[in-house]
Amino acid sequence: MIEVQGITKSFGTTLALDDVSFRIDKGEILGFLGPNGAGKSTTMKIITTFLAPDAGTVKVDGIDVLEQPLAVRGRIGYLPENVPLYPDMNVEEYLSFVGQARGLDGARLKERLDWCVEACGLVTEFKKPIGDLSKGYKQRTGLAQALIHDPDILILDEPTSGLDPLQILGIRELIKSLAGQKTIIFSTHILQEVGPVTDRVVIINEGGIIADGHLDELARDAMGDDRVILAVRNAPGSVEEALRGVPGVTAVKVLASPGLDSTGTSRFEIRGPFDQDLIGQLDRLCKEHGWELTELREAMFSLEDTFIELTRRSLGHGRKEVA
């Protein structure tokens, strides 16, 4: 549905994007992650035809964004970082204006207006001037304009910016409800926004893609090795030694000991290769020794840990100055 291939973009002597490539399939929701200034908005502006790349190609539904920009715009709903609103219009006038500019009229325009106002939580603000709205309701109005023509593709740049926690939940649910119906890219530097909406992310830093995949895959890549948490109660002091003797175990870290834990629990973090069944081996070890097992689980990186580790690795290998 969207193919980004080798796009490069410079602003003066700063190389903002350096050979950026990724693909999004029809009906997929993609989280586009990166620190502020990483290149997220520039990439989105190129996909939506607002900027032209210096090199590379972008195709939307098989259409080249440089060769047929109007055809591409007709397929896309775009919420930019800075929402294009007219403060002197009320919400109804603005959305009607945008709908008509998108070719809607009559019953179809009313149908889409009613849907967008309900879906974006604008019922109470429908007749108010946009200039009088809070930042959160202005953001909702911007989202409604992106949806008014029922596009196949949504490009959302920081869609929850300025929203309160309840409003954020509403936008998340709206995005999730569109899964399978629309192809969606949403950018954010707020990591908590990604997990509840999608499990596939592309991470960009210093103008280059540093990761592309499902969250569990990226977490494993960031971790480097498998990490298992094991806790046993009232076990002998030889537990740590026995754990180190399990084939493939590369490290054992004591997290809690009976002397410091009121329940008499020993707790460990055990590391080893991903291709080895550490959990299975540790379970068998506990049964063989008759240890009272209270916890045995894989300790995956959080999204925050994954993001920080992958971004840290990329430092110094991204954005360059253009001669």
C-alpha cells in the first residue's frame, strides 16, 4: 500500500533523511517512533506530497508521489503536526468546507460529518468557533478533517498531542477500530502511545531507520540474550551454583536472597541464548531438586528499554552534514 524506497532529504547542509526505506501493507497500523528531530515529520511530508525528496521514491497504492501528487492526496487523510485550522470558522463550517474541497456534497457530506463528529468526540463543540476551542478539541477537529472523505490511508503526525488522558484513550480506540479498514501511520515520541494500538513499529533516529519489526522481535534484538526470572522459596544456598551449571546459561544475577526477603525467597535473573529452552530447563531443575517454585518467566525489555537501547546503538551513525 505504501512503499518508501531510499528517500533522502537535505535542508541546507543538514541531511535530514538518509536512505530511508520501509513498507506498509494494506490494512496495517504502523507506529513511527523517534526522538524529536529524528526525521518523522519530514518523512510524512514526503509521503503526503508536501515535500519532494532529493532522491528515492515513494509509492502510495502503486502511485508515485512525484508523478501523480493529486491522485495520492485523494487517497490520504493527513493530520500534520501543526493542524491547518481556520479560527474564525466554527467546527461545522470548517469540516463542511474541507468535505466540499474533497468532493463531498449533499447526503454523503452530511453522513461523513455526522460520523466524524461522533467518532472524534466533537458533538458538544460542533457549533463553536475553532478559535475558542481548547488545544485538545483543536486536535480532534484536525483528526476529523483527515477522516472526512473516508480515505483508505491515514497519516497521523503526533495525533494525541495536547489531549488529556481520557481523550487519548478515545483516539487510541478510534485508531484501533479502523484496523483492517484503513492503512495507518502514526508518529510519536511518546512510547506509551504505541503498544495499545499496534505491535509493529519503525524507529528512526538521526535521519535513518534503526529498527523495523514487531515489538517482541525488536525487544529480543535489543536484549541481546534471553533473560529469565526465577524465584524459589526455602531452597538451599547451593541454588545459584546449580543454576550456573545449566547448559547454555551465561550469567546468573541474584535479585533477592532469603536473608533479605521475609518469605524466604531466592530470586534470580538468568541469561542465555534465545534458541535454548531456558524456561523448560529451569523448570526441570526445580522439580529434580524439589525446590518450591514461585516464579518462572521470561523478562522481556519494555518498549522504553527497547527504544533506548536501539537508539543508543545508532548514535553517531545517522545524520551527516552535506558538503
